[in-house]
Amino acid sequence: MPAADDDWYDWRDRLQLADERFEEVNTLIERFVESRPYELVRKEQNEGNLQVLTFHVNIKQRIPRRISVLLAEILGHLRSSLDHILFALSDPLPGIQFPVFLDQTLFNRSGKGGGRYQMRGAPAEVQTILEQLQPYNRSTDPSRDPLWMVHNFARIDRHQKPHLAGAVVSDRGFGVRSLRNANLMEQSGPLIGDLKTAQRSAASL
């Protein structure tokens, strides 16, 4: 079935919107980082014959909520563009969508909910390509495949909760000019999601 011009251009428009929103997210992140939203606080205390230096990372400003909303919109546009590509290549049957599956058995089901059912209106050569693109064919860990991540996060955003943006420490280190009769230890709190309070301690005799 020849696709209408609007069908061909619709998925491109959605990808362009996703790209524009991504640029907006980058701008918001740059402004957020420039505002110095976290501060390092040093605390000295004596514990018996130990002198303990503790460093805390305190949150002064939360990541803007709009970043989370924009990320959800980007995921929606990306996932929707896949469906529109398939629609442009297929007969307009009810329930057709771009199939994305972790499991080959589920993909091969021809009943509702299966991958074969979802792409049943597409030509055979298109179905072959879609099968090759499935996460279980492209990665040793399908759950980390980019196609699955776009599909899954977009699904979560539609049905459960918005995506939360957070910050984590990507690199860290410290130096010691001299070390004499001293013991060093490092203690870290969890660094998942929005940056939590973390501690770095050095104890010397």
C-alpha cells in the first residue's frame, strides 16, 4: 500500500521535535551546573587519638522539574516515531505498532500482544528487518539495548510515573602530600538518583 505524504513526514516531524527538546534539556542542564547547586562542607573532629576530617556534599538546589518533563516528551516522540514509520509501510490494520521485545517467544506470537500480530500489516521484507532489530537479537543484555530502553521508559511514563532526573558523581579522587604514621579510610554514601549526602573521611594517628 503506498503511504500518504503525511505518513512519511509525520515520523520525521516527531524526531525533529525530540531533537529540539533535547537541545532545551542540554541548555537547562548547563544553567543548572553553572548555578553550583551542590556545596562541599568540611568538618574536623577528634575521636580519641584520631583526627577525623569529614566532607559532606550538600544539595542547595534541586534539579529543575522541567528537565524530567522534557525527557518524558523526548521519549514519547521517539517511541511514537517508530510506530508511524511502521504505519507508513503497512496496511492500516487495527493494533499495528512497531514491535519491541526482549523475548523471542513473545515476539513470535501471532495473537494479540505478540510481535507478529503487531506488525502483521507490514510486507514480509519489513517484518524481517523488524525481527533483526529486536533487542534479543542485538545485545547480550537485551534490557540495556537502546531500542528497549526507549520503548520501556516511554511506556512507564505513559502508565506509571514521570521520569526523574538526577545527578551522580562520575569521578572523584584526593591526594596526600605526605603520609607519616597515618591510616586512611574512605566512606561513601549511596550515589543514586538525586545526589545524596556522601562522606569522605581521613583519620590519622
